[in-house]
Amino acid sequence: MSKPTCTTQTRLAPPLARPRQYPAQKPEQVYLFGTCLVDLFFPEAGLDAIRLLQREGIKVHFPQQQSCCGQPAYTSGYTDQAREVARQQLALLSQQDWPVVVPSGSCAGMLRHHYPKLFQDEPENQGKARALAGRTYELAEFLLEVCRIRLQDQGEPVRVALHTSCSARREMHTHQHGRALLAQLQQVERVEQDHESECCGFGGTFSIRQPDISGAMVQDKTRALQDSGASQLVSADGGCLLNINGALEKQQNPLRGQHLASFLWLRTGGRHDR
């Protein structure tokens, strides 16, 4: 493995955080890029994302060969290795010009903002990367801005806190999309948490490289969540959910986080049939 070309944990995205103009009509077909963490730890969330899209009349394609987007290597400075992984995803998701929907803001940000830079020395692939960037959407963004979804709440009254990962908030602005979707649910009260805009401490490889700092950060986050009065946590990012739920379990705190896709599906009459 080559030495990392950069040791910066977070790479800044261009100022544009989303497409300038959303399509006038929702597409008939999309790709779902499931992400590693959804695949391994939150498979039901991936299925619920598909169910939400299908309920909107959209045919969902899930290429079985998909894997990691390359973000862990990229943010750790292993650009060559990230490019190798990303090249496979780029080829897979360029077979059709369907929108690519991603149930994770950080992975969506990688495809939309960083793939064009990653392939800047490969003209053909850079063209594909730019095209892919233009049709990549985070799930909440796609439901709200492209599907223009209208949710009908069928659940009991509940107070929830919304957590948005750092990349999702700053690169994709998905905290705004998540808030707007929750606001459509009549029986859901979204409560503000202190430290809402702060990192939970996961940060991909950061939590491995700096475990003490990461542990202190998640302590601050879980304390703020408990003090908010929320009975449930909702997030669209699997890494944050793993980190926060793990800390809550260790603290023997009954509060738990659920992926936004599953929360929306179940609140609007969806079921998990076994």
C-alpha cells in the first residue's frame, strides 16, 4: 500500500452542496447505492429506502457488485487505493444515466463532490465522474426535492432528536432535508439538542486513530441527546448510529437511534414482514 498523500481527516467540498435545479418530474428508475455500513449493519434501512422509493412509483435497481465508495481510504490520504475502489463503482453506476440515491450523506458527498477530483487525471473517467456527481442524491434530499413526497403520519406521538453527520450537514445540507421530512409528520415533535451541529466522534478512521478524543466527543453527544427529552434518535448516517448507539448501550441508556429510512417507513404505515 502506498503512503498516504494527505493526512487531513476531512476534505472540503466545493461551495455547491446540491444540484442547481432539481428535475421537474421524478424519474421512473434509479440506482440505490447502499453503502458498506447499511449493507453490513443496517440492512433493514436499505430495504426501507427501497420500499419508500417503490411506494413513489419508482423502480429501484441495486447492483449486486457494488462495494465501498472509497471514502475511508480517501479521507485517510490513500488516494491511489481510493481511486481503485471508486473506479469500480463509477463503471457500475455509469451503465445507465439513472439517478443514484444514497442512504448516507457522507457517501453521497463522496460521489458528488470528490469523485470528479479523484479522477482529474483520467479524462474519460472524470467525465463519467462529473455526470455521476450531477445525478447523485442523498435519500432525504431525493424524497423531498425530487419525489416531492407528502408523508401521512400513522404513528403515536413521539419526541425525536435528529442527528446529522458532519459530511452530510456540510457537504449535502441533509439536516435541512431531514428536518423538512420530519415536519410533515403530525405526531412527531422534533426537539433541539445541544451540540446538534457537532461531531459524534465517529469520523470514520478518526475514531480508530484518536479513540480517547472520539470517546469524549460521543459522551458529549449522548449527554446532550438525553438532556433534550427525546425518546428516540433519528439519523440518516450508519456510522454515527453505530457510534452513538454503542455508547448509549454501554451507558445502559434506553435511548436508541434508528435510520431515517426505517423511521419514515414505519411511521407512514409500512411494515417489516418477516
